[in-house]
Amino acid sequence: MLKLLLVSACLVGCNISESEKYHETNLQEATASVGEIREEIKDELSGTISINLNTAGNRGTVTREFYGTQLSPFTDYPSTEIVKKLALGTIRIGGNLYDTFNWENGMAFLARGHYKKLQPYEEAISKVREYGAEPIMQINLLGQMPIYRNGRPTMSNTASAQSAANFIQHANGILKLNIKHICLGNEFDQWADTHADIWQYDEPMSADEYIDRYIEYAIAVRGGQEKVSGNPNDIKLWGPEIANSFADWQSGNMKKDCQWTSVQGVMECSYGNGEFDHFLPYFYHRLSKAENDTSINPKGYKLLDYASFHYYPTFRTKVSDPNSIIVDRTGRQMVNEMLESTQLFHVSDYVNIYDRGSYMNFRPNLFNRMQEWKNQYYPDAKLVLSEFAVDSLDTTPNYHPIVRPLYMAELVGIAANSGIENFNRSFLNTNHPQPIPWALVLDDAPTNLYNMYNLYTEHFLGQLVDVEDTFEDKVNSYATINTDNDNKHIALFVVNKSANMHAASIHLKNESTDLPLFDYEVKPWGVTLFLIPMNNPTPEDIKIIEYGAKEMGITVDSHYQ
């Protein structure tokens, strides 16, 4: 009975509970030095991991600006100490509530006639900088916001482009806040659902209606900044903050843009008089044209700096049922399949059959398609994943506790190697009695997700290096060369998504050589980080940090082996 209770508690709470510290050692202290791989590890669980130094920098460099998160407007600020340790580059102040935010009175609309006073934006911006990060401040693009009439709040269509310009002039001119990043709205594609109480139409906004609005507000924000500093580009613009991956990034307007196909849940769309069949390339195309159209953009303002999108993998059989997490015939959650599905971001021939965040029975090839669309029509913008978590519902705590940490660990490496410039791990903070199960900080204490993310924010920095391995998708590796503080070293992250221990032979490729360095037993369901000095390292010099199921207090279930 006690065992059953412990397992149940882990499934409900381990996603958000504080874990043990990392297991840290060095190669000399570790039991698995050269030639000491345990014999009981089967051949099929053994392989090589080769770090190719010749590729250093080919895929770019990871800086602290790559790492971000988002403040939750529903809970108190976490302590400075716990957030500052993450050394984040950006923290977003935004989300659904900020779609209706009135910067002058601090009010936002909740639902069904209820309103909420948010933290003063000046305070939030100051707090983010206290954390050592730069704020990304969301502008109300929805157009509606609460105002007071006869002493009571009511909604008004006064969140205009001019109001956005006034905000910039007030915040950066009068208050001298020096906001550098502005995101224009949030998930316009879902306004008809997320703001159904105040949405004035029976359809999502059409592509052209949205793009017209985006351009109008972008020009206004640039103009506001130009009046403050003389340089409109002192502010960087983020957009379109699109999130409808489940509709393959279409506008979703079924009257003007799209129609359903014979395949359930799949739509086909047409934009620009049939020239485009997807929203995002059309969006970039229209922005590019508007920059050269003096009739609407007389000063030729740049309209986009960061091409932003959101992604929330969803492993449920019914979107409306938070407890319908996918299971196998025995009733166990399909952990291996969930973790396998990280391939939908970057493997061109991977067919998605588990994640309802993307079309099912479809090859999403997500990051590559995003890059292709942007590069073809708006190549100067930087591609950013400006919101990510496993499952967006805050009522889904019952995922197997290893899924969220390992999925994130894998995706950080994939995103960096795919040219994503900013990875926003949402949300930062949550509290009892109704905690968000995918936040980094719970009641001002680190969660398993925090500790996993911190491992990367502290060490996955520097020039990206290609890594090859022979483990297929069970074990994946990512590496950087970090030259900070004259301590040039390789940071090799080995993500073991399987419930089996794997025997890895670590190799170093340079020019024509392929030098075996050492062997190591990679623990199941976890991340093993090797910090390898570049200059003739001894076993004592090679540091090893492990963070996985054991450190999180999660039992490795033999049924997944």
C-alpha cells in the first residue's frame, strides 16, 4: 500500500516538486573510466558519441540571450536570488491577460465581466532587470481594454495604435525605462476563443485584417520611439506570436481564408489572391512590401526584428479532456513515444502520430519550415520560440514526471542547433494552491524543470559543435565550446531518453583524427553533462554532472525498457 501511495504522489507532484541537487563528480572518481564498461550492458545499448571540432561555430553561438522565460501575472514575483541564478537573457511580460491590458490604469479583462489589476508595468520591468534580464513588453494589439466609467470598469475600443505610441513615449520618454523589446500582441489566431466574452466577431481575425493591424501598430511604436530617442530601431519588434500549430499555422478564418478538407481537422487556405497557401510566408511577404510602400509607411520603418511563435506539445486523445493523456494497452502513459516526438521539430521525414499540437499523420518539420518561410520573404528577422511548455493547460499535472524535464532538455539542444535565437521556457513562477504544473519556480523554490533548465543556462554556451552518435533517437547529444574566462572547454550534453543505461564511448574528431577519449555509462532517463578541457585533459580534469530520474526522485519503470 505504501508503495502504491508513493507512486501516485510522484505522478501527481513530481513535475513541480523541488528535486535533489545534481550529482557531480569527475572522470577519475567515476566508476566508468576507459575499459570499465560493465559487461551486462547489451551490445545494442552500446555506441559512440563523436564531437566534431571542425564544425565549431558553423551552426552559430549560444549566448545567454538565447535563454528566456515569462512572468506569470497571477502570482507574486519570485525572489531575485533564485531567478538571477538562471542568468537569463530575456523575460517576457505578456500573455492572454496583456491582450486587454490598459497601461494607464493597470487593468486587464479576465472573463465574464471580471477584471484584474496587474502588477504595474514599471514594477515588472524593474523586477526583470533586477533578475539580470531584459524585459520583452507586450503591447495590446487586440484593441480593447478596460476603462472606468462612473467609477466602474468597462471595456472600450481605445487600445489603438496611437495608444501604443503613447505608451512608448511615456515609458521610454518620461519614465526613462529604456524598453528595448516590444511584442505586438499575443496569439491573435486564438482571440476568438481566449477572449470569447469580448470578441466582436464569429470567426478568428482574417489574415489581411490582422496584418493590416500589425503594420499599423508597428509603425506607431517605431514612431513613438523615434520621438523619444531619434532612432526608431532602438526598440526591437516581436511578432506575430502565433500559436495555432494544431492548425498548421493558418489564420483559421473559415469565411475569408480557409476551408475544411476531407481529412478531419485539416484545413486548406489561400492568401494574397491565391499566391500563398500558408499564413506565415504571406505575413512576411506583406511586411516586406509594406516597408517599401510610402503610402502606409512613409518613413520606411522596419516592421519586424524577431519572428516569434509558440509551441505546446499536447499528448492527449481529447483536447477538451486534461486527463486523456495517451496510454498504451496496459494503461501506462506512452513516455517513450512522447519523448520520441521531439523529432517533429527537425527531422524532415518524421511523421507525427502522438502530438496533437501539430497535425497528426503529417510531417511537421517545424523548425526547418519556419526558417524556410522566414528566409524566403523576411530574411533579416531572427526566429524565436517565444513560448514553450509541454501542454498549455494548467490542469494537466498528471503527465509522467520524467516527460516535461527530458522533453525540454532535448528541445533546448534541437532549438539551438536549428537556428532558434531565443528559447522562452514559459512560465517562470507559480504558487499553491493551484500551481501551474510546468512552471520553473513553485512557491519560490526550484522545480525539476528549473534545475534542468539551469544546467543548460549555466553550461550550454559558446560555439555550437556538431555531435554524431550511434544510438538513433534513444540517446542524443549536443555540445558547445565555451571560451569564457580563458577556460576553453567542451560542454557535452548527453540526453538519454530511454529507461535503459547506455554504454557510450566518447570520441573527439579533429581534422583527420578520431580520438577515443573515454567511456561512460549514461544513466537512464536523464542528462549527463561532460565538461572537457580542450588542452590535454586528465581524468581528474573532466567534470561530470548528472541530472535525471535518480536526482529527481523518479523511479525508472522497467516496463519502459
